[in-house]
Amino acid sequence: MNTLAPRASALDALVPLKAWWPIVLGLLVLYVPTYWGMAHGLWNSDDYAHGPIVLVVALYLIWQQHAVFMNGAGTAPTRSEAATGWFLLGFGLLVYAMGRSQDILLMEVGSQIPVILGVLLITLGLSAARALWFALFFLLFMVPLPGFLVDAVTGPLKQYISVIAEQVLYAAGYPIARSGVVLTVGQYQLLVADACSGLHSMFSLSAMGLLYLYLMQRTSVARNLIIMAAIIPIAFAANIVRVMVLILVTYHLGDEAGQGFLHGFAGIMLFVIGLLFLFVLDWVLGFIFPDRKRAVTQI
């Protein structure tokens, strides 16, 4: 008789998960077409190639907290939590419908955050939303940047990068001159294009930097704040290195080499260099702001 107890408890543990299948199915109906469209469009560009990674990481973070769905299934949210959840769900569905019908990816993709948050508040309450806060926040990095922001930031970034690259390489003895965002080195002219502004690289590196901080769970507030503040400058510096490398490759190996495989490879190196800078900074800060030992709860 006792041998049946473990099997019964295992079946009981699956009951809360079964209750979530209608909700999961509804989310899939809404957003699988969105993901499919991005997989055959937006995610194929270098600027948004990080999109699938963000989605996979967010799903993994949600799965890590799957105990929330099982343990919290028997708890009812408060009236205010449920009311807030219904408001967020209705708002998210309205934004989704507008984005889907008008082909506005910013609204269509961004709507999933209030929709999921609303569902959590309605079904499990605020405690579940707190447990999954970073997974929902991380989904923001899958939302395309608004066009007005890209237009406003790209121009100044290109200008700053052109000026710094020219001054550094001129100080190093290279025959380089600049006119706006056009750099002349030797016999070659290079245009610092929009893709070289590094805006999207900053966006993707910010996602990886914040994920790194979340996974490392540093106890020092100062250490976390310094790293967060350094993510954008690190991405900017890494992009300057990328542009200068491409200028040097073009100058020494020719225009074909600068615009060929090495051009795409330099983009990968930009991301790697940025992450390495971040890791080194965290390592150095560890000597100044070491982690405190976490209190062990006695059971």
C-alpha cells in the first residue's frame, strides 16, 4: 500500500502544471506568429541577431522558477492584485491588436510583457510576479528600438566615433583625415555607416551585461551599480576599437579585405571585446568590493 504514495504525490505535483496549459496555448496562439515573422525578417539582420538568444534565455529563466507555478497554484491573489492584472492584460491585448493590425513590431512584441505580467497577477498574485521579474524585464531586449530613437542617437554616435578614430590613428602616425563621418586613410575613403554607430551593439551588450549581473548575484550594491554604469561606455569603446581595426585592415590589406569576411568578423569581435572588458572590470572590482557571505537559514 505504501509503495503507491510516491506515485500519487508525483501525479499531484503535475496537477498545477496541467492547469496552465490553456494559458500557455493562448500565449502561443498570440505570439508564435510574431516570433515566426521575426525569425524570417528582423532577426536575420545583424542589428537584431540577439533576439532569439533573448527569447531562449527568458524562457530558461521562467523554467528555472517553475516551482512558482506549482507551489502557488493553491494561493489566491488579492482583489487589488487581480484588478491590476486584468488591467494589464486588457492593456497588453489592446497594444497587441493595434501592433498586429498595423504591422508595428514595437507594439506587437512589447505587448507580451504586460500580457504575461497580467496573467501572473490574476492567477498567482504579486509574489509570482516578483519571482519572475527579471525574465519579464529581459524580454524588453527583444523589443525593436523605436525609429525616432535610432535616428536621434545614430548621427551623434557616428560623429563621435569618427572623431576619436581619426585622432587616435593620426597620433599613431597614420595618414588619415576626416570630413564629417567620411574617413580618408591613404588612398581609401571609408564611410562610418549607421551600422557602425554601435547603438544596437550597446543594446545587446546591455542585455548580456545585466544577465551576467543577475546570474552572478553580487552582494555589493556599489559593485553592481558600477558595472551597470560601465556597460554603455564599454560598448562604445569596443565599437571604436572595431572601427579602427577595420580602418587598419583596409589601409594595410585593401578595400576588399576591409569589406569582406573581416568586416563581419569584426562585429563578432566587438561583442567579445565588450564582454571581456566587463568581466575584467568585475574581477577588478571584486578586490575593492568583495562579496559578503550569505546568511544560511537553519531548517
